[in-house]
Amino acid sequence: MALNSINTNSGALIALQNLNSTNAELTQVQQRINTGKKIGSAKDNGAIWATAKNQSATAGSMNAVKDSLQRGQSTIDVALAAGDTITDLLGKMKEKALAASDTSLNTASFNALKSDFDSLRDQITKAASNAKFNGVSIADGTTTKLSFLANSDGSAFTVTAKTLTLGGLGLTATSSFTTAAAAKTMIGTIDTALQTATNKLASLGTSSTGLDTHLTFVGKLQDSLDAGVGNLVDADLAKESAKLQSLQTKQQLGVQALSIANQSSSSILSLFR
């Protein structure tokens, strides 16, 4: 038989414990809804919180990797643009040399062709020396290779430089002709230079494709890491919303239960009437 006492109200104590528990759950659910996270701090779940923090740091560091790879793309793109110009110039130089090899030309016409050839040759030097992005070039012969970040561990994606200067193409600053016979010989020299240039540009194109592919991979990796962190710490708001309504109802019932339990002590008064 339950003890009727005005000193100890067991029913009220139990109702209060249940109400406090409901209020604690309600506070937790409201916090999850406010932050969108089921684990917002280390005290929620230390192991998962630590894992999420480490993975978030890795995903964040991928931004630096992407920036580096994009600089690499731009550096190669500038070199390729210069290379296109240089191959066009070599094609025009071949045309001038071929025209100058015609022995029926008069001196004035020959000299005009030679002047055009020399001007085109000098433009190659300008194109190669201006092929810089952010002060860096892989076409002017000032470097042998460039390394860009490939991953968050600091590993590198290396691009081999391709010299597109006159020297890198087998020509010199004085490459020219003074006779029709020399102009004919120059045709073969220009053909060789043109083949060298196209081979180097093909290699740069392959490097550019490799950078593009790796950049795409890094982007997907970063997205996967972000999604993984979300799976660990993000709250299911639909579920939390349903739970919130349930707890609010439970809280109201708990308040009523506590009120009823508190009223039970006053019923003892009827025994003394």
C-alpha cells in the first residue's frame, strides 16, 4: 500500500524526473534544428566529432590544391597560345624562304622576302618571351619543370617545360639567307623547327589534359569528403521536426502529470474532516 505522506510525494518526484528528461531532450532537438547538426561539439560524440573535424580540414585544404592546379592550367594555356602563334610564324617563314628560293626573282623582291623572313623570326623571340602567367613561363627556357599541388599531403603534379624560343627550335637569332640557294636550304631547317614545335606543343597539350583530369578528380574528392562529413554530423531535419512535436506534447503531458501529483497531497486533508 502506498504511503500517504505530506513530506515525500513520490508521484511528484517521478513526474518531475520525467519532465526534466523531456525538457533535456527538447533542448537537444531544438539545438539540432537551430544548427542543422546532430553533432555540434565534442561533448555530443567525441569520436565522431574528431573524425568530422579532421575530414573537414582535409576538404578545406583541397581549395589550395585546386588553386594551384588552376594556376598550372593557366600557365600551360599561355604557353600553348604562344606555341600556336609560333607555329603560324614558322609557316609564314617557310613560305618566305620558299618564295626567295626562286632564282628568277630580282634583287629588290629577294631582299623584301628576306626582310619579311627576318621580321617573322624576331617575332618568335617576342612570343616566347611573353608567354608568362603570373611571371612564370614554361616556354621561354627559363625553367625545366614546374610542380603544382596534387593533393592535401603536399604531393606534386609536375609539368615538364618545353622551350619554344629560337634556340629551342633549332634556330638562332641570325638564322636567315642571302642567296636563293641558302633560302632553299632554309626550307628544310624551318620544316625541322616546325616539327619540333608541334611535338613540344603536343606534349604540353597532354600535360594540360592531365591537369584538367586531376582537377576534376580533386573537385569530386572534395565533394565526397564534404558529403561524408555531412553524413556524420548533419541532422535529419524532417526527423527532428517530428520529434520536436512529439516532445512538445510529452512536455505538456508531463506538466499536467506533475500538477496532478502535487494535488494528491491536498487530498489527505479530506481525511481530517
